[in-house]
Amino acid sequence: MRKTGWRVLAALLLATASSAASAASCNDPAGFPAWLKSFEQQAIAKGVSPATVSSALDGLSYAKDVVAKDRAQNVFSQSFLQFSDRMVAKYRLQQGAALMKKYANVFTRIDKDYGVPAPVIVGFWGLETDFGANLGDMPTLRSLATLAYDCRRPDLFRDQLMAALEVIDRGDLTAAQMKGPWAGELGQVQFLATHYRDFAVDYDGDGKRDLIKSVPDVLASAANLLVHEGWQRGQPWLTEVRVPAEFDWAQADLTITHSVAEWQRMGVAAAPGSKLGAAGLPASLILPMGRKGPAFLAYPNFNVYLQWNQSFVYALTAAYFATRLAGAPPVGRGSGAEQLSYKEVVELQKLLAKRGHDVGKADGMIGAGTRGAVKAMQQELGLPPDSYPDQALLQRLRSGS
């Protein structure tokens, strides 16, 4: 429960002082101990017990390795087929099916309480940590404190550090139990600390929300978060489809929706072994690798995947993984989709920016901004506007035509 009154005022005053101090020193590790002491006072003012604050934060050191990892994040530039081929592996499908069977009673209860199907939860479970096998071993509080002090994203990580302390304070985990990847995610489905605090569920009834060791807690907490993000009970999330060769490719866009019946009238049909949603259900046509690659209809529940992870390729892979766990066949390969190299995508982004299109940072990643710019450029040049960059578009941009 959030604190009110003088504690909030004290926290705000301390936060202001801390922000001013850190603005001058956040690039200098020498200022970390003083900043940490200031943050400890903020946590106490917010209502975290002094004993928890002391046991969790006293003596923490600045983690240069965490900052180095944050600065050196690899660009997520794999295509959908490259990433899904690697992640939706045979062993994950087999292990996921076995776990759905092993925890069938838990999933039945979750479906009743939350309306989230087992394949959806198991898909995230498998992609995030290989079903709990790879949680990470870096001290979470040290990572969060370092990133909260650092200049790059301090507000985000100060919220996460405060939430981690609150999780400890209510007795769910100890500071020593908080270990994970370098960015501070926690547990078998890699919750942010704020998500752990706000959406973790004690589903095994032991009085603790344990997302590290308790499988029932892990699965129900994932469902609880998905419902919070908008999951609709009893509704599909993704269907692989076939699209006719002669098609208005401009309609393939997450921002454009038609009813399933309308897509059918345009010639879109379920792929063999797949099933379309109800005729009146709104859906968007997704071409993750353009008109020559796989095609999907994405329903409103797919937006929840993008809330979980804003990477389009990750979200689509997670949704596809869930369809496979639910019985769908392997995705079709299309008719020869092209894949630009990382350097070519960067070059294309720079050329699009020169033409006045907002692609954000030229980072080699084909995200929403790049897809939108590609579509606009394709329409301007009279190319099929499927929102996916290929050699034909790159060559036209290089030539200045």
C-alpha cells in the first residue's frame, strides 16, 4: 500500500536533493556511496523498514561490469524466421508440452481465475528462462543500484530498486535470493521489480510470492500481469494465414484492423492446420518479412505480447511459440523473403532519414518507426507497400530516384 502524508513529502524532498547531486556525479563511480546513502533515506521515508534497507543496501559496491553490459547491448536485428527457428526449438516444444501436462491442475485453475491459456504462459516461461533453468546469477540489488545511479536511465531503475526493497520488506524474498541477469529482472518469467511488487501472486498458499522457486506462483503471476496488460478471456492471439499474390499490401499494418470476415473477403485464408478467429473479431495482418515471407492475423490479444516486450520480433515469436504449443503446425517459409544485413539496414535508415522520414536512431533494427518509414517510401516510389525493406527499395534509395 502506498504511503501518504509526511512520508511522501519527505521522499519528494530527498529525491529532489538526490537528483541534483547525481546530475553532477552520476558518471563518476566515486559518488556512488553518497548517492546510495541518500537513496536509503528515501526508501525509509517511503515506508521501507530501516532493517530491510540496511540489510539490502549497506555495503553495495558500484558495478562497472553492469554499466559496461548496459552500454554494449547487442542490436536485436535478427529476422522473424532466424529468431523463431532458434527459439521455438524442438526441445522447448517438447518440454513445454510436458510441463503443461505436469501442471495441468494448476493451469486449469489459472484458466478459471484469469482466463489465460496454458500455451501462452508456457511460451513466455520457455523463452524467458528455459522454464526456470536460466535465471541469471548476478546480484539484483547491486545491478539495480548501479543502474539507478548511472546517468542513462536513472528514473526507471530507481523505481525498480525501490520496488525490490518493498518486495523484500513484505517477506517475499531475501536480498540474497535476488539474483538474475545484469539488468535486474527477477524470477522464472523475468519480472521487473515493479511487476513483482504489483502483480506477483501467492498461488501455492505459503504466504509468499516466490517467483524463483514456486511454479504455481510463477504461472499465476504471469497470468495476472497479462490480464493487467489487457488479455481477453477466450479470445485467440495469432493465426498463420495465406495471402493472395494480388493484394493491397498497404493493408498489412498493425495500425490497420478489419474484421476476420472482411479479411476473408479480401482473400486471406487460414494456413493449413490453423484456424481463424470469429468472423466479427478485429484483426491486423502482419507480414514480419514482407509479402514474400510468413503471414499472420493478429487479434487484440497480440497487443499484450507487445506490452510484455516491445521488440516486434520477440513478441511475434512468443505468440507463434504459443500457437505451436496449442497444436498449430510449423510456420510456412513464404516464397523467398529477403533479409538485409545489419549494415544495409543502418544504411537504409540513414537514407530514409535524409528523405525526411523519422526512423529514430539508425540502429539496424527494423522496428515500428523503420517499418512506417519504409511503407511511406515504398508508396512514394510505387513499390509494393508491405512495410519491409528489401534490395529493390535500398537500390532505389541509393540511386536517389
